[in-house]
Amino acid sequence: MKPQEAELVSEISKLQFMVTELKTGFTSALLELGRIQHGDSHLREELEENRKSCQKKAFRLEALVESLREELGVLRSQIVQLYSNRPGPEPDGKSLTSKPRESDPAEPAGVCECCAPPPACLSRGKLLLHCFLQGLKAGLSEGTGQ
């Protein structure tokens, strides 16, 4: 064999080795890409599940807030009605609340006995909160047998 042919065979052998290395590298890269895509699809599914869960929770919270808003509106209208139905001060200047109250056994203990009209500076929110807390207090005292 001539020296040129031997050199040519050596070069061809090197090229074949390089092609084999490239094939191995591409195969590894494709396998890694497949793993990444599988992981990506898994993350997308998990993200979608989390999004749906958060959306359900948001809808539930929105419904609870709306329900609370309606209940507070009803309470507010009841409070306004109670204040508007209360008799005013008596002609002699004494209010009806200045008379000693007799205990009504049907009335729960711990109910707010402040029957005077709210001061002008008392905001509606404070009034609503006060009445709500008094209702809670009355409900708690009913449940404990006090």
C-alpha cells in the first residue's frame, strides 16, 4: 500500500470515529430533550391543576364574601328599622329607658341594654359591629346556660 493510501485510510477512520461520536451526542441530546419535554408536560399538568384549584377556592371565597355582604345588609336594615321604630323621648324630658327595666325571662342575659340613640359621631360601621358583638354575646350566653 502506498503511503498516500495509508494516510487516506487513516483519515477515513478518523472521520468515521467522529461521525460515531456525533451520532452518540445527538442520541444523548434527543434523549435529554425527551426527558425535558416529559418534565415540561408534567409541570404544565400540575400548573393547570393548581390553577383550577385556586380558581375553585377563589369562587368559593367570592361566594362567601357575597353571602356575608348580604347578611350584613340584612343586619344593617334590621338595625336601621329598630332605631327608626324606637319611641322618642317623653314630653317631660325623660326617656323611656330611664325607667328601671324589669327582667324578662324570655330575653337572654347579656343583651345590650344601651337603648339610647347612638351619638352622631358613631359611624354606621361601629354601630353594626357593636350590635353584631352584642348578638354574639347573647348567643354565647344562651349556649352556656347563663
